Amino acid sequence: MIVDSALLPALLKEIFGILYAFFLWTALRLVPWGRIGAPERVHVYFGTILVLLFLWHLQVEIEPGLRFHLLGVTAFTLMVGWSLAVLGTSLALLAVTFNTGGDWYAFPLNALLNGVIPVSLTQILLILIRWYLPKHFFVFVLINGFLTAGLVGMLTAYLTAGLLVASGAYSFSGLSQNFLPLFPLMFLPEAVFNGWVVVVLVAYRPQWIYSFSDEQYLKGK
């Protein structure tokens, strides 16, 4: 979701700016630079950011000041982890905002909605799934890849809607007629896109996915 700053009061924009600065600082502190130290991993990392850049350019305005695009963040998070995914999504949004002449005042909010929040939700679900479900190839692909991506996309959309209602930008009745019914439809494309990316990488380039291990998910299964 891309939200224009005109929809939010100045106080909220300042709060989101502080929140984003905190998460960005935390991500920078936690970055495992060795994970992308090899030339191949550097190419994969920035190549994936370019894919996000292309994907996020494909926006559809569904309400004035509110645009929708596929996130693609779940697969990215599974590939590189929380901190690198937060940094990567910030770089992708930076490029999108620059290329489209976007709203810089809304950058912190959009970085939270398109990066920090979905990345964090993906990481939390990954930990919970590892804790409660068996480490199996199909669990990783179907639950972490497909199901998590769809849920993260829907939860982020509902959070955005709640924010717009709470800020007074839109009424709940207005969004419930024109916007909220679209959310369940967002589940499938988000799930399919991320899920198939995970399937292909696990099958052909498992070393590109930090959260996947042949030892844990395949050996003896």
C-alpha cells in the first residue's frame, strides 16, 4: 500500500517518522554483513531489490491517495532475514519514490507499511511455525511461502485501513463499501507470487534462502 501524506495529520507523520527511524537504526545494528559478503550473494540481494522496485511500480489507485501493489516481501524476508529485508525494502521504496516523483513526506509511513511491518510479520510467523510445526519441506513451502505471504498481505492491508479510519482520512462505512471487500482477493495473488518464488529457489538455489536448510527440512524426512 502507498499512502499519500495529505491523508494524515502532521502529528501522525512525525510519530511514524520516529518509529521508522528506530526500526531502521535497529536493522542497521543487526545486519549480518557476512550473509551478503560473497559476490554472488551481493548480486542476489540487489537483484531482488530490483524485482521489488519493478513490482512496486505496478500500482493501482483504489481510493484517492491510496494505491495498491503486490508486496513480494515474504519471499525476500525468507531469503535474507529481518534486518536485510528492512534495509532492502527501504532502498526499493526510495527508488520508487524518486522515480515516480512520489510523496517524500509519506516515506516513513510507507516504509513501515510496505517494509517494516510485513517483514516483521513474516519473521514472527516464521519463528512460530518453526516452534509449533515440524520442520518439513512442504511445511516450509506451503506454510512459510504461500500461506504466510497471503496472511501478511491481508493483515497489512487491514492495518492500513484501520490507520486511515483512526486518522479520520476515511470513514469506516466508506472503506467497507469500496475497499475492505477487496482484501480477501489480495490473499491469492500475494500468496501465489511469493510461494512460487520460494518453491523455485528451494528447488534450484536453496543456498539463496537463509531460513531454509537441507539438513533441517529434507534430511531423513
